[in-house]
Amino acid sequence: MYRRISLLFMAALLSACGMAPPAPLPQVAEVGFGTALPFGEVARVCDVREQNLGKMVEEPVARGYRLFDSQPGSAGPRSFYITGFADDCARQLTAANVLFGTPSVYEQLHYGPAGENLPTAETDAAYEAIKANVCGAGKGKPCGKRIGTLDDTAFFVSAYERLGQTARWSEVLVHDGAVAAVAMKSAN
């Protein structure tokens, strides 16, 4: 009950300041280690050691996170794991290729001249809310001087179903130790 009152108070306070309350975080199901996920889904995997996740292939700028490839060198879809979440559980997704992106790069792409032609989805709406909260910047406006704070606490995960050109991909936005949004995007 205390949490509900606190959330209602925070929503009222943000509304009075002209800011939207934060959107609820997406529900991420928990699966057992080794479960095959369909492309585009993200799940929690708990009680597994990092050494069992595969090879560590990347560390984003955001502190404490790491990306593991379960079958490095493979060209086909396989499990990737991201560690560093507040609940100490990895996040699993299926892809042939996974890339991390910083908010700085996101803003260069989305707020630049080509940005109006880029697809948008739930991850973009969640980023706008996070950016407004952290930076005080309005919708469609860059973060400004606080972009380093976002780069330290947030990142995008772009997952591709196969190698080579693909018109469809999955995107995950991670912020402050949690999955903030998941979306499927298409270039069509």
C-alpha cells in the first residue's frame, strides 16, 4: 500500500511539474537456462554462472553490463545473454547478430536530418520519457549537457534475426538496471 501511495504521489508531482510519469516497465518472463526463445522476445535467466553463458563479446558504455554469445562464430540465430541487471539475472534473447548503441549515437541518428525517416516504436517512447526525466529535454530534442549521464546508465540493444541485410530487427532499451522497453522494428 505504501508503494502504491508513493507511486501516486510521484505521478501527481511529475504532472504538476509538466512532466509525464514514467511508463511501467515491461514484464519480462523468467525461463530456465537453455530455453530457446523466439526472435524478438526477451526473458530473465537466473541462477546461472557467467562462465556458462558463452563468450563475453562486448561491454557497452553503460557501466556493469556485458554481452555474452552462446555460440561465437556461428552465423545462425542463437542465444545471447546480457548481464549486469539490478536483480542479478541475465537477460536472454535470440539473434544472429547483436549490437549495443549509446544514447549519444541514438540522438545523432534520430534527431539529425535522417531521423524523420526512421521507424519508431515503444523503445523510442520510453527513451523520450527517460530523457525528459534525466535531461529535462522536450520530445524530439537532444539531451544536451547531461547526455553523459544517459550514456552511463542506458543503452540500446539491436538484435538481428540473420546476418546480412534485414528489414526487421528487435530493439531493447535498458536503463538503470532494468529493461525499459522492447520493440520490433521494420525498415518498411
